[in-house]
Amino acid sequence: MADISRLSRLLNGVQRQVDISANTLVVDNLKVKLGGANSFTFSGTLTSDRTISMPDANVDLADIALNTAARHAAVTLNTDDPTQQTLNLSGQEIQVNLATASTDGAMSAEDKSKLDGIEAGATADQIASEVPYTNTTSGLTASNVQAAIDEVEGRLDTAESDITAVEADVADLVTLSGLAANSTSLGIFSGSTIPDNQTIKQAIQALETAHEANADLLAGWEWQNSSLDYITNNTLFAPPTEVSGDRYVLSADGGTPNPAWDGASAGDIVEFDGSVWVATTPTVGMIISVDDESTSLRQWSGSAWVQKFFESTTASTGLTKVGFDIQLADAATNASGIQVASGAITLENLSAFDTGDLAEGTNLYFTEARVLASILAGLDVATNGTVAATDSVLEAIGKLAANQSDLVTLSGVAQGSVDLGTFTGTTIADNSDIKSALQALETAVEEIDTSADLTHTQADTNDWTVADGSTVAAHLDELADRVTSLEGGTAALTSDETPNAALGTGLRAVRWAQDAETAGQIRNADNDASVTDNFYVVGVVSSDNSTNSQTMYRAGLMPAASHGLTIGKPFYLGAAGVLTSTAPTAADSAVVKLGIVKDANTLDIQIQVMGVN
């Protein structure tokens, strides 16, 4: 065992805490320094020449020449862990105090673990932005605590805004649903298709079932594309338009179709394909809509197009809808003995009842006082006529009021007037009543000399002239030709007209001169409507390319040898008055039908402006 007393003197009083009984030396500071690979140097209050060499972690005290006669036992460090606090001195321990807040010393394992966990360069007054943050699992982009807090606060603000928007959207959806918030069904429906208190899916299912039932009902019907019009007089009416895709329905009882329908039969559906009318013969059950018949459809019965009018798809109170029929709803016999079954009404035991057994309710019983006090709601004072026994009181009063209004108008003076007012002449005195005025007129008429011969012969009237200097006979002849032409006769409506300039050679459609041209003369018409309106055709001439007077055919049959047009087909206005078999289709071109080609030498003039492309 080491000489403790000598060792204590060797320490020269630096550490006087010597526990002899425990063979323990306590030193405040003990520095161990590696002198080589496995050597340590202890230094504290030892003198500078007191060096302990510990090769291979063994300390040989023999070199400490404090007591040469004694050999101190070896001091052995724990070679397994040179960081431990205990030195073995031949079984004796040298203890080093742990450091405290005020005293230096050794470090415990716990404190060392804490120290290892502190980031390099950390300070005691670190702020949040200096503390690192790992964002691998949070989804944030921040790399320090302060940035993470700011980012979370920003996301919370956005989330609050989004929640507010979602709440507004939810309120809108509730309003759109037509139901109160938190409703679990769609509530009550007024019809019978959707049962009450259904979910949305159940309601959709009910509508789907009803739709498919109606689809099955209509599956056997053959629908046609709509037509522009229903032609009631097939013979009289030629096609109103001839644009590709135009469709018309020819009535079954409208007579033989006009030749312009290109051979179609009565009852056919005709469609213009750009050059001819193509006919479709209807089959039983075929259905078509007509553009100007907004409240009905037409169905082919096999012999006629029967008009089918629309009706309500719902039934009023007390009624029920069966297919397309509206019937009285079934009801058991009530107190008045009325029974309804499948739309039929049965009356039983009514002899014991009178009106006294029925409450008035809102429909009041008839009384004279009530009739006299009734408001004349719906009175029509615009329709006059003779009061008939079948008229209602309201209708009769309306007719009488209209008749009285007409009489006031006929009188020529205001309602309530008691005389006829003033006259511009001298025959009738001012402010006369009707009888006095008639008397004055009678007197004046009777004073006229009736001895003069006022009779005229036809020869006299034929020579009478009118404002333009022509004779009455000429106008009567022209009028006769017009009537004959309009009645479909063979006479043509013609006049002799002078061209404003040479028209060219051959058949030409002409118009009246306009603007700076010589008024009253004719010029070539033209189907170009983009700039001027020279497409208003008044007639057709056979021009000799001069300014001589030309015979202009306005309507009826016109002789035209070698015209080159298609027989039986319409012909149209082309450029510079030329006649063409093809209707113009270019943009801003006027479609003017001039007539129908009768045969190789005759044109039937029927001028009609169809429209502008």
C-alpha cells in the first residue's frame, strides 16, 4: 500500500482531504495526459517533476523518488474505458468529484449524453428561427421552427377562408334543393308520378319508370321531321318556297296537287332536294308537326291527316289521368248518393235531397239581388250584333253597348250630342237635328231639274277619258285580261313598254327604272341583291336588243319559242334579266320565281319574290 503520509506531503497541501481508513486520496484537480499511445500524465498540485508514466494503462510509482526504500504498488487504469472516473491503485481508489454548478470536476454519463445531444454552436438564448425543423413527414416546406409556425398559421388562415366558402356553398345547395336544412327526404309532391317523402334516388327512379312507360307507349309511332306548312288547297297553291330541305304536307282532301309539286299525290309529305320535290307516302300512325300549328300534331289515319291537340298531363282535384284520358276520380257513394267508378257516375237516392241540404261555401246560390249587384267582369263592348235568346246577360249587354257605340260613330258627332253641329255648305243649317237635316236635303233634291237627259250608251262611256288620257274602254279591256289571267284562263296580262336602254336579245325579266334612270321605262332586272334592289320583276319581254317599245307579259301565258327551259318546272331570275331553270343559291342573291314552263313554246308567267339568300 502506498505511503499515504508521504503522498500527502508530496501533494504539498494542495489537497488535504485524505481518508486514511479508506486508503483513499481525494484530489480537487487531477489531469491525466497521454504521453504516448497508452500513457497518461496526472497533474494538479503536484510539482512539475512529479510525472506518472502509465504505459499500457499501468502506472509504475517506483519512479516517484519520495521514498526510495519503498516500492509503491502499481496504479492501474481501467483499460476498457479510459473515460471513467476511477483509478485502481492496488485495489485502492482515487476518487474525483463530479462537477457542480459552482465547482469544477468530472462529468457524469448522464451529463455527457445531454451534452452530446446539443447542436454544435447552440446558444442559451436561441430563438425559434434558429432552431432547425425536419419537414420530411409534415408536408411543410419550412426548415426552422419559426418558419414552420408561420407556415401553419398561413394554412390555418386559408383553411378558415375555405371553410367560410364551403359554408356559403352548403347554404346555396340547401336553397337550391328547395328543402329545409337537414331534410332527409324531398317532402310532398303535388303530382302522382313521384311519391311523397322520397330520397333523390327514389324520385329519379320514379321519373325513369314513368318516362320508360311513356316511351313504350310511343314506340310504335313513326315520327317525321317537321314541315313548314299544311297545304289545304293542293291544286291552287304551288310551292311557297323551293329551298333545299323545305318540307310541306299536302292535305288528303285538298284536290289533285299542282304540277309544281312534281307529281306528288294528295296526302303526301313533300321535300325539296334542291331540284325537285320528293314525295313520301304516309303510313298509318305516322306523325308530323307543322311549324305554324303550335298546339297540335298531325297523325295519318290511313285516309287523312288528323289533328291531335295537346292536353294537360296532370289532372285537377277530383280527376285522375289514365293514359291520355282525364277521368273523374273513383269515389264511394257519399251522402248525396253519388258514386264514381272508372270515370262513370252513378246517382242514387237523390229524390230525398234539395239545395237546402248543401252548404253554399264560396259558390253562392242564385238570387235576384245578387244578380243585380254582380260586377260585369269580362264585358265585351267591342263586338256588336243582334241580341239572341241564346246570349248570356253579359253577352247581350256587350252587344247593345257595341251597337250604341257604332251608332255614335255613324252619327258623326260625339256621344251625348243633341244636334249635328256645323256644316260647311248652305243646304243644311248648322246645329240641326237629324230630321231637320234630312228635310233640308229633301227640299234641295226636289228643287233639282230632272228634265235633263242623264242616260248614256256604252259608246258614250267607251270614249270617256281618264287622267292619263287613255279611254275607259282600254282600261276595261286591261281589267278583263287581268281577271281572265287570275282565273287561270289563257289570256295574258300585257302592256307595251319602252326600254330605258337596249335590253339585249332574247327573253328578259324586266323592272321599272329607278333613281337616275328615266322614270316609267323598263330595264333588265338582276338577282344580285348585295347592293341594289333590282330584283323586283314586273314582267318578261322578248327583247330585240333595241330601245323600241316591247310587249311586256306581266301574268298569264307568253309565247316563247326555243326558250331552252325545263318543261313543267319553275324558272327564275338570273343575272342581267336572263331566265334560268336553277334557283340561285349564292349569298345576297334574290330568289325570284318568274313562272312555270308550260311547253316548248309557252311560258306561264307567275312572278313571285321568294326571298334573299
